[in-house]
Amino acid sequence: MIRMRLVAVLTALLLFSARGAIAQDRVERPFIADVITRVVLDPTTYAPAALAYDATMRDWRTSQPFFQHGFHESNARFTISGLPNDVAVSYGAGQRIIRADALVSLRRSAVNNLAEQIIERVLVNKYPDHRKLVRAIGWAQRISFASFKAYRLSSPHYRQAGQNERLAEQLGF
């Protein structure tokens, strides 16, 4: 249910931003200001990090009952020793790791979108008669990148969280 709401909100942001981007095409801003503004206001900059954070936190939260019953963590990044199948780090330490991962994802999306916006702006300046085509291709690239990253980063964690919930219910946790 929460996942559906998040997808709906992100879709609405994408559609709203696309209309805003078309309207903004008519206003000529300085190169750097335009590029930075487009990256900051573009939801594809934030979507992969937000989805990855939500998925990983859901996985982490649903793993806690197992740790409280003596189970070990299989992901070495979340163990005290740094080895797989060992004692999990504290809940707060896990949250810090997840936040750090989300910031890395955000940085990667921002770098992708920054590079794409620079290329897009150069092409729009070089081919002003094809502005809509260049902008559409840019949106397609950013949405594709964001979709791929979001899926790759979040789907295993959503799947694991579902498995954790089912197993916890079966074991009576």
C-alpha cells in the first residue's frame, strides 16, 4: 500500500515536472543556473535514492525480530565483524549504513542528471529547432536511468522484506 502511494507520488511529480520543464523552455537562463535548477527540481534525481532507502529500511525493520531471536545477518555490511552470517550491527548502526547508501545513490543520480542536462543544454543551443526532441530524449534517458537504478537497488530488499514478514508470522515472532 505504501509502495503504491510512493509510486503514485513519484509519477505525479514526473508529470508535473515535465509540464514545468516545457513551460520553462521559453525562459532563457544562464547556462549553469539552468543546468543546476533542472537537476535540483528533477524528481529522477531523488527517486532511486528514496525507493532504495524505503526498501532497505523495510528489509532492515523486518529483520529485527530474527536478530532478537538469535538469528544472524547474512549481509556482511550489516554485521559487527564484517563477515557474512554473523551478529548484526545495532538498529541505529544499520540505519546509518542505509542512509549512507541512499546518499551514494543520490549522488550518482545527481551526477547522471548533471551530465545529461549539460549535454541537453548544449544540444538545445546547437539545434534550437529541435528543442522538444532533445528535451524528450533527455527525459527518456533520465527516467530510464532512474527506473533502472531504483529497481536494481530496491527490488531485492522489498522481496526480502516480504519473505521476512511471512517467515516471522510462521515462527510466531
